[in-house]
Amino acid sequence: MSVENRTLTAIPGIAVGHYEDRAALCGVTVLRFLSQEGAIASVDVRGSAPGTRETDLLDPINTIQRVHAIVLTGGSGYGLEAAGVGYRVGPGLLVPIVPAAVIFDLSLGDSRVRPTKAWGYQACESASRDPLASGNVGAGLGATVGKVFGARRRMKGGLGSFVIGLPGGIKVGALVVVNAFGDIVNPENGEIVAGARGARQGAFIDTTRAILESATEPDAAQVMNTTLGVVATNARLDKTQLRKIAQTAHDGLARTIRPVHTLFDGDTIFAVSAPAGDLSAGLMAVAVAAERALERAVLLAVETAETVPGAPAARDWNPK
């Protein structure tokens, strides 16, 4: 009996692959678009500490319209180049367009191990349309949250994905790597799900309150962060419309991460119209669905995460 795919890979034309070094607690996630032409995409980068590559290409005023993959945390476009995929710049000359964004996860696991081109290649080769696992997966393997007091009170973040269906066969999905400075909050009841841990089991400090009561800056050397997201749809959207989708999707982060877009985050969201996207949909409907899908993906990332040394998971710290 088949299980309904409620993750980003339910959208036609998108495959996702991972490579993980579980001893080092570091990984790579690649979203590969299953078309020689690639997928139309844009991006919105917020916070004050982003780590990105080729995101300027995704500005609607710039020439490149399509990308062939998106890499989260390390990796490379070499796997795509070997497959004969890319932007043709001359006879026999293909340049894979592969925007990328990174999280800082060197304070967890073995910081001597860094993502390599081989990791990106293997993640690309493993990409499939199977339903996505969440938690300690791919680029989410080394993700943590709740770092207002640095590493000593942090908890485990992770990777999450969710898709929402709209009338007419439209699908809007999200994939997110949650590595936030702030706490993760359930927007339905305002409760902290994961974040800076309090003194007793199951307790939380409340990062927003701690900042307001202290009036001093956290130690930036201890709190490198960033949440990365991709929202995608099978609706037919152009690059300018996708820029707006990426912008409004940040509201999904704002409802679930407190505080968000901080001095110590480089929150980045890509928006994609899948290669098979040929359906018409209202821009507002897609925007709202993208926000909600991202919101749910953030919660799934921490709810399904597993404890690692130095970062307990929500399921263990505050089991329901």
C-alpha cells in the first residue's frame, strides 16, 4: 500500500538527495530539477549573516531565468555538469546554474570535516522523488536552535518538509533546514517547542525575554546560525512573482522562530516554479500556501529531530 507523499517531492519535476557524515554531524542536501532547462527561481535573503552562492543571479532584473539545482550546505554543481545539464554559453559549453546557501554547524560534531565536491556529487546522484525523511537528515544533520547563551543551552534543529494542495491540482511545498538563533514556537498556542534550555528538564529560557531583560549583545562567536528554505509549486510563475513568494514565505519563519532574521542569522528562502509547472494559480493563494507549508516544515524539523551529544532533541527534552 503506497503512502501519500506530503513532502516537497510530491511536486512533479523535483528530486531531492542527501549526503551525510554521521560521525562528523555534517551533511548536504541537493534539490535537483528534472529538466534539461531547469526551473524558474528567485530568492530572498534576510538576517545579517548569510552564506550564499549565485543568489544575485536570481534577482528578477538579471539575465538567468532558470536554475538546475539548489544546494543547501556545501556541495557542488559537478554532478549536474557530468549529466550534461546546464546553461549553454557556447557550442558544447554548459554551465550548471546551482545557487547554494550554507548553515554554520562547525560547533557540533567534528569541525575538521567539511563538505566537499564529492559530497555534492553523491547527493545529486542520490536525488529521488521519494517522500522525504525529516529531522537529522542531510543539511539538517548538524543544525541546532536556541543559542542565545551559545552552545551550552542549545537544542537539536533539523530538516523538515511539507506540501499543501490547492484547488485545480496546484501543489505548494516547502523544505527547510532549521539552524536558528531563536526558539521554535508553535504558532497555534505560542508554546516553545525547542530552544534555549532552562535549568530544569523540560523548561525553556525564552530567548526573546532574555534579550529584552539583558540589553547586552550575545557573543557572536558562539552563535553562528541561519535557517534555509525552499518553497516550490507546480503553478506557472515568473521570476518576479517568485521573488514575491520568497519574500512572503519568510512570514512562515516569523510565526515559528522567535526572534528571527537576527544579527546572527542569514535566513535565506528560495522560491521555485517546478519544471513541470504549467497550471495557473492566483499569486496570493500560492504565497499563503507557501507560508503555511514552511511553517509546518519548521515544526516537523524539530519535532522529528533526534538527540546528539551536546544538543538534546525536543522529543527528549520536553516529551508530550
